Amino acid sequence: MNPGRAWRVATVSLLAPLGLLAATPAPCQSVLDRPPNLSGGWIGAEGTLYFHFLHRFDVGDAPARKVSNSPTFLLAARTPGRTLVGFQYATSSDVAPGAPNEWEFFGRLAPLGQDAGAPLDLAVSAGYNQAAESVDGELSLARRLGPVRLLAVARALSNGYAADSARFALAGGLTLRLGSSLALAGDVASLLDRDDGEGAAWGVGLQIAIPYTPHTVSLHAANTTTGTLQGASRGADRVRYGFEFTIPVTISRYLGGRRRPEGEGATAPAAAELITIEMKGFRFEPPRIEVTAGTTVEWTNGDPLPHSSTADDGAWDSPLIEPGKSWRRTFERPGTYPFHCTPHPFMTGVVVVR
């Protein structure tokens, strides 16, 4: 193994404990697809639980220059029918007088998505803000044009900021992809009937996908406090700096169907052709195949981390197969060929050639 590949294998192996939390890539949850104050209508991947930690802070005036923190914790799960349900809990909230802690329970439906062939992304969210005692809603539209994703949002707050009146807001934003792991993002929002002291809300950020993991992080500045619909619709007179870190946990990895034992799989040798083994959920699927001599086997990586196909006896050793990529090998001689993934040796499989 050359030194460069050895270094990459070691890196992937060290990050494997993080990768074990996610069995599949998490589409539409990445901060690369949305700016700091807009959800982007994401609903995530099926069978996935999401934990997001949004932390913002500002520095007070001299001489004390006290640092004030404003964290928002999001916990949500993808449910059947392109829906997401969850809640947000925020401390140091300024949404309702006398209520420093803010809960928002929400549900989101995304009937249209460009990932499903639609011309744009459409999502509708509804929630209840406990601090303001308000039923809130959001309509989100987004469209990707090359490296740019444009977003437009309309919000309705039945009891905006606990002031016994309905409030409405409009917002827009964009993300600009600079590569597979980096994006610039910005947004602006405004209440339609701003009172004195209420400013437009805005946020700008550098959005980052952490290599070889399913996690993303946003480093940003904004003049909003919390991540709820009400918190993201009204701007304050101070700039807050912070970050958002996303953690997708694939529940189906732990609660899904049982893994087939080694003796199960293809019951009859396949004719000489191309046979695919998927690397998905940190497993080889199927874990055992039977083929005829001359068959080409293709390993396709459907996980968010690189894998390899490596023979137990050293007969072959693929390069690291990046997410979404494939690698092939033709089996000319009959025999039994067990293999594994070098960065994740618990991933094992066998090719039986008749």
C-alpha cells in the first residue's frame, strides 16, 4: 500500500465511529443547501434521526464585554410520505417577554423535490411555538441552478412575539457551491409590519461538509437569536456569531431487518455478466454472491464514506472507492473469495465462482 493511500485509509478508519451513525447520505439536510436562517425545506433521508446544534453568541459593551450565548437544539425524524417531524428548544430567547426558554414543535411536508424529478423544491411547515403561544407556518420554494440554490419563503405567525396579533414575514436566500464540501450562503427576512426597534433579519455563512463523515457545519454571522420560525423572522440590533453542527443518525441501521448470514444470498450461479454489490449501510449487499467464471463484479459505494474491496488473502485490493463511485474486478477462476473493507473491517462478504 502506498503512503498516500495508507494515510487516507487511516483517516477514514479514525473517523469511522462518526460514520457509523449514518448508513446513507442525508439528502437535503446538509447546510451546504441552505443559509443560516432558512430551513431550505429539508426533510432528510428515510429512517434517519437528526440532531442539530445551533449556537450563537454576542459580546456586550465595554468594560465588561459579557458574552451572551443563544443555543438552539433541534431533534427531528424523517417519517413516511416525504415528511419530517420534530422540535426545537432554544434558550436565551427574545421571542416572548418573560419566556427565556422557547419550544417549537413542528412538522414539514415536501410534496415536490428536484431530487424526485420536480422542477423545484416545495415544502410546507407548521408548528406551535410554546413561548409565544402561537401556531406558525412556512411555505418554502427552492430551485437549484448549477452551483446556485435560490430560496423564497413566506411565514405566518398567529400570535407573533406573544403580542396578541398575527404577523407575516417574507424571506429569501441563496447558497453558492464552491465544491463538494464548501458553500457560501446568505439570507434576509422581514416582517411585513415591522414596529419600532424591529429590524430585518439576516445571516451570512461559510457552509462546510466535513470530509469522510455525514456531518456538516455552518460558520456564520446573523442578527437573529434562535432557529425557530419566529426567532428567524425578526432581526436584533446586535450581530451574533456562531455555528450550526448537524448529526444524522440512521435508525434503520439498528432497527432494520436482520443481516443475512454468510450462507444466504444468491442460490444459483449467475451467468457471466456484470453483477453489482452495493456498499450501503456499512454492509456489502448482498454479502454473498455466486457467479460463473468470467463474471465481472462491481462494488458501488452508496455510503457517505469511502470504502474498499480487499481480498482476505491479498489477491486484490481496490483503491478507496469514494461515495457514489464504483470499482470492478473480473473473476476468471472457480473458487471462494472472501473480502472485506480495509477502513471498516467489520464489513465482510464473499464471492463464490463456479
